[in-house]
Amino acid sequence: MKENKPSNLFLINLSTIIKGTLLFTISLLSLFSIVGMLTSLAYNYRISSDSLNEAAEHVPGGALYYLYEMESKVFSQYTPDQVDMPSLGEMAFRYATNVRFKDPRSFLGKEVPGFSIYDGEILVAGEGTNYTTMPIESEPPPEVLNKENEGDVRPAKDTTIEGDSPPSFTTDGRERVFLYFTHTRESYLPHLQGVSSPDSAHHSELNVTKVGEMVKQALEAKGIGTAIDKTDIVAKLDAAGQGYNQSYQASRDIMVSAQENNSDLQYFIDIHRDSQRKDVTTATINGKSYAKVAFVVGGEHANYEKNAKLATELHNLLEKEYKGLSRGVILKQGKSTNGRFNQDLSEKALLIEFGGVDNSFEELKRTSEAFAETFADYYWQAEKVQGEKSGD
């Protein structure tokens, strides 16, 4: 009688091979599917260096010694006293629910109407800056934007800025900076007669474009060619039958057009006015009153870190020369805000809040000169470095 063992063994091995091949194929397809899903996610949901930084920044520095000590007892002599292992359960709960026990905003932000205005991140804090003094972004009542409801204005005295002498360096007639205004009619209460509400601080003629004119004059006094576009965004939206919440799309068209029509442009600055009150937006420097500035960065695009780097460098320069003038660098993203502010169009795009509703053009003039001086220092140093690299 013949034995069938070799034949059965062959069948078993063949079956195992087929199952293994199918398992490998399915695993490979699953891997490609997962990779495809991750790479197709919107940029603000992808894992990035910033995501890792955000996760790591909540781990106490002393806890790293604890982890090192688990690997090598050599580190035990350097471990600070009373250092505990970070709570993995708390960290897992935070990233699963986005609730942070030490940050009440994470409990209330989605529940309390209007609380989302504080749902930003302070990348660099200026003097007096915290989560209660962050720039406020709010839509004005429709009737405020109606020209027929506008009252008289108190004209600014002298807002003309002239250089004391010919600048040491110039851009030889080339325009390097582009100024524009997404919220063109944002204005200042000291210059609006009969207006006291911050929500009503809007005007079709006397507004942030006046600040832009002063910044332009101050920059050109430093030898930096500057272009300015004072298109009335509200009028543009009305003509297109669009709402105020589409302001950034309207101003985006203006910035894109500037980029296409003038290749000399390098820096793009969107000038705004904050809704915070005078105690938050005013600084006294050398006995004189200045309107503070705040740098706002949109976090919902792939290269926002470059915009944040530029804003941080300018903040640091302002701190060095005019301590207390800058409120810092604020990152904004999420449902309650635009999240890009057209900064995805250029790594050298800025959104700057010049003062608040209670600041005067006299204060804003001083700030415009201080900003231009600081920006010029940054610009000419950057040009020098670029020139040296080109020479190499």
C-alpha cells in the first residue's frame, strides 16, 4: 500500500504559499492606500515638523532626563529632582479630543459663542500680549459699511513723511514693497465725529489707507521703492454682489495682479486696524505715544512657517530699537478665520495690524516711521547677504 504523505505535504505547502502571497499582496495594497490617504490630506492636517514640535513642546524638559535614565544609568546623576514620567494617558486623551486640561479655551472654544476669537496661537509674545489681548477679527454690521450712514471726519493734522537727507541706498526706481488693504474701510475713532463704538469705526475715505500712505512715504525715504493699491474692497464686493466675508478673495485678486504685472515686487503687506482698545494697542516710548503693531500669520497653507519667520525677525528688530512697539506674532487658523490671508502666494507676505480703534494718526505716523526704519534695516541687510551669495 502506497503512502500519500509527500503529496499531502506538497498540498499543505502550496496552500500556505498561496495564503502568504495573498496576505502580502493585501498588506502591500493597504500600505499604499494608507500612504495615499495621508498624502492627499489637506496640508494643515498632514504630519509635519510643526506637528512634531507641537507634540514635543508639551513634554517637560526634565522628563527627557527620565527617559534617558531608563536607557542609561549614567544620566541619573543629572536628572532634576521630582521629575516624573509624562502621563501617556493625558497626552493620548488630549490628541484624541483636543482638550487640554491646563487651557480652558479648549473646553469652551466650541461651546461659547464668540469665544473662538481667542482660538489662535501666540508664536512670539510682545509686551503685554496674552490670550485676552490678541488681535480681534470681527465683521462690522452691514449698516456701518453704507456710505449714506457715514458722519463727518476730523482730518489728521500733518501725516506727510519726508526723509531728512537722500538715503544711503536705493532700489533705483524699482518697487520692492506692495501695500494693500483687505479691510479698506477700517478707521480710527478719534477721527470719526459722533462715533464711539468700535464696531462702527469704519469710513470710506479716512481709514487705514492713510496709514498705508505714511508707510509708503517712510519706506521711500529709506530708499525702498513702494507701490500702493487703495482699492475699496467693500465697493468691489458690493459691485460683485458678494459679502464682507469674501474680502480676502477680493484682495487676493489685487495681490495676484500685482505679482503678474510687476516682477520687481518682493514684499506684500496687508495693512489692517485692530478692534482692541487703547490700553492694548498703545505704547509709550521715550515719552511719546505710539500705536502698536501686531503680526498675524495664517496657518492654513503649506509654507506658513516662512511667513512666520519673516514676521518674527521684524518683531525682534522692533523690540531691539522700539521696545514694546510690537505686540508679537500671532498664528490664526480654523473655522472662525480666513486662515491664509493670501500669504500662501508669497513667503514674504505680511498682515500687520497698525494700532487699534482708539489710536490717532499722530501716533500712527510715529509707528509708520519706526516700522519703515526697522524694515529698511532688515531689507538692506537681506540684500547685502543676497549680493554676497550671488558673488560667491
